[in-house]
Amino acid sequence: MSVLDLARPDIRSLAPYSSARMEAQGGTVLLNANESSRSPNVPGGEGLNRYPDPQPRVLVETLAELYGSTADRLLVTRGSDEAIDLLVRAFCRAGQDAVVVSPPTFGMYAVCARIQGASVIESPLQPSGALDAEALLAAVTPTTKLVFVCTPNNPTGNLVPRDVLVRLASALTDRAILVVDEAYAEFSGATSAVTLIDEYDNVAVLRTLSKAWSLAGARVGTLVARAEVIGLLRRIIPPYPLPSPCVDAALGALSYEGRRLQRHHVQEVLGERARMLAELSRVPGVREVLPSHANFLAVRFDDAAGTYRRLLAAGVVVRDITRYPGLGDALRITVGTGNENDRVLAVLRAGAAA
Ligand SMILES: *Cc1c(COP(=O)(O)O)cnc(C)c1O
């Protein structure tokens, strides 16, 4: 059995759109794509009159090296959000197929599934925050095509151990794709699930430059999966997903100097995360700070709504996650700069004293 047998048959047989840039490469007089022959007269506009390369070779190879894979196993997308959408659209038949998610977790999996008309099966995390692999497997139905696992998980920050991922990948072989979302992997130090793809053809891994690489505004995500899965998604991705200024920004961030700065930045976040965990745990009104492997902390408060309002009144915006199951008293606080974190602590301590 091929992993593609899980995909929608109509997508497998679809003739993809063939863009001008894909059909003919080389040449210096480019009159095949109805572009303007003149660069726009705006700052940084040189060359922006041309459609971008759909999958720029240098970027694909740089990301392949970064994530420990190869170019044929990589699809660069408009943020990993787009990769989630492409997976759901390629594998789930509307009105028939399903995805499995483990709430509380990232909301886009369910949103993309619902937009596609796929049903969403929920297998909640254990009260401890740990993923319940056996319950999750029991929730998988014959029409389940995708199982989403986020590690470190947003919004709880917990890690899914590698043996649990192996158990899932193995049990789901020939049944469903295990999509491992590693948006926060750089803050965890854990080995990437990319290393499972050689052995398991049903593992797909989501990575992004939005968090640890400071490039949320550039929208550069990556899907790593078997070449046949990547080939299928290349058929349905919009023709020119990556704006050239974003590609340039990504290449800058991934340069030698960019990587040095990134390592420094991640170390700084880890230091601040440890400090915030310790300090927040001592603030009156804080019930619990969930240990986190990401760049945020989920914090339980005696009065989450009041705390949210006090922070907001002081100009500090955090994420209200009280609507998530099991987190009815929690706010998610991103680890900021030392000064930003000090402001959070000052507001919380002032509120506690009042
Ligand atoms: C932020 C986030 C993403 C989205 O990343 P983009 O690459 O910016 O689309 C994906 N998954 C999780 C769990 C996230 O928290």
C-alpha cells in the first residue's frame, strides 16, 4: 500500500495548473507571463515585476539542511497554516472523512477541517496535559485521514515523547497520516520527528520560521514528508505562494550571521522562560504555571478574567485561553524581552497587593 492511497482519488488524478514560470525556464526576454517589463518604482522594488519562483531552489535546499531532510521531501508554504490546509484538502473528502485532534491544542487543525467539510474527532489530553496515545488511537475511525499532534503543544507547552510518536506512527501505518506540528521545536531541544519519516511513510512534520526565527510577518512554513506526499501537495498549492521579499528575508535569517543571532535569541528566550516560570510561581493569585517547552507559559490564576483586564489596562496583551477544555482559569503569556516580562510581573504584583 502507498501512503497516497489515503489521499482523495480526485486529487490524485487532478491535472495541476501549469504556470508560465514552470513551463519555460531560462531566456532573457520574458514575455510569457503577462508581467510588466518594468520594475515598480517603489523602495526595494527591483525585480518585483516578475512572478516569484514557486519553490526557490536555494531556500528549499537551505531548509532541507536546517530540518535534516532532502529537497524532494520538502514543501515551502505560506506559513505552516497553509500546509495544514493543503493536507486537509488533499486527504479529506468533504462530508466523509475525518481528522483527529487532541484539545486543548492549536485551533487551525479543526478550522481547516471544517472549511473542507471534514469532521473533527476530539481525543482530549489527559488532565496532566500529557497526550493519551491509546485513547487517541481508539478514537481513530476508518475514515480518519489525518491525526494532528502538536509538540511542544500550543497552548499547554508540553512535549510529546518520541516513543509516543513512534507508537502512533506505527499504529497508524496504512490508516492515517500522523501530522506532527513542531512550530516551537527550537525552544524544546527535542529530536525532530523528521527522523521518523525514513521508517514511517505516514509521518508529516510541520515547521515554521514564524516563532524561533522571528519571521512571522514573512509567512514561511515548511512541510517535511515523503516525496510522494510532497508531490501530491505541489499539485494543489497556489502557483506562486512565496513572495520574493519573503524569500529574501528567509535567506537572510538562515545565513551564517542570521543563524548566530537566532541561537542567541533562542537562548535569551529560554533564560527568560525559566525566570518567568520561577517569578510567576511566587506571585499571589497565580495557581500554577505549566512547565513549557515553547516560548510561552500557560498560567492558571485565581481570577483569570480580572488578570487579563488588568494587564490589558496596562497595555499588555496576553492570550485568554479560558475557552479551552481544562484551562478555564488560564492565560497564555508569550515570553517577551526582559523589559516586557518585567512589566507583566509588575502588573501582576500590583494587582496581588491591591
Ligand atoms: C504559530 C503556530 C503555527 C503557525 O505557524 P505559521 O507558520 O505562522 O503559519 C502552527 N502551529 C502552531 C502550533 C502554532 O502555534
